[in-house]
Amino acid sequence: MANYPIQVFLKCTGALLLLTGVAKLHLVIVKFSLLRVTVDSISGLPLHVLLTGLGVFEAILGVWLSFTSGKRAYLQCVVLASFCATLLDYRVVGFLFDVATPCPCLGFLGNILPHGLDRVLPPVAALIMMLGALWYIRSQALLHGSGKAVPA
């Protein structure tokens, strides 16, 4: 492995995304009848469609990050940062418009955490993943000389 720390980061992040993707797909299967009639308050999509799409994408991204060689670390970090930015945007919009959890039936780690932490934890995790990916992208740009300032 050429750059061991970034490979560990990508593989751990991939394992986390694979786990959460499979959990979303399992939730859709178990609670399909309830999710079919519940609509997401931000996107307007039925929750079963939203969770299925997100679960499939997270699982595919998790497999790609976890089981590919280190030759594509830069591309993997770009895709990961883009995905995390999208998740953060979704959470920020939900926070700005004071959108509550779409369905109390979903159940997640936040149910066992102190009140308020359930809204903070997912964006913080996405921010950490995005910053890690952006750090690597920036370090590669500086290493290869493309990080130099361009005169106006």
C-alpha cells in the first residue's frame, strides 16, 4: 500500500458505509408497509424509495472503498467527499427548516442518545469523512504541484 493512513481511512469508512447501507435496506424490507405511505419532508419522496436508493448507493460505495486497491485513492476521496457534502446539505436544509425526524418508526442510534445529539451525530460523522477525504485530495494536489497559486 502506497499511502497506508489513507488506505486505513478509506477501508474503515467503506466498512461503515457498507454497514449503514445494508441496515437501510434491511429497514426497508422489515417496515415496507409503513415506509410506503410515509413521505420525506425535504425531498417529497416516499421513504421506501429514498432509503432504498440511499442504501444501495451506500452499500456499493462501501464495497468500492473497502475492497479496491490503493491506486484509486484520489478518486475514492473525491467521490466520498461529494457524497458526504450531499448528506451534509440534506441535514443543513432539515435544520434550517426545522424538519423533525421524518418518521419515528425508523429507529436509529439517536434513540438511545441524549435529546439533541441524534440531530448532531450524523452530520458530524459526515463532516469527519468529508474532511478526511478533502485533506487527502489537498495533500495530493500540493504533492504534485497543482496546489500552486495561479497569478491573476
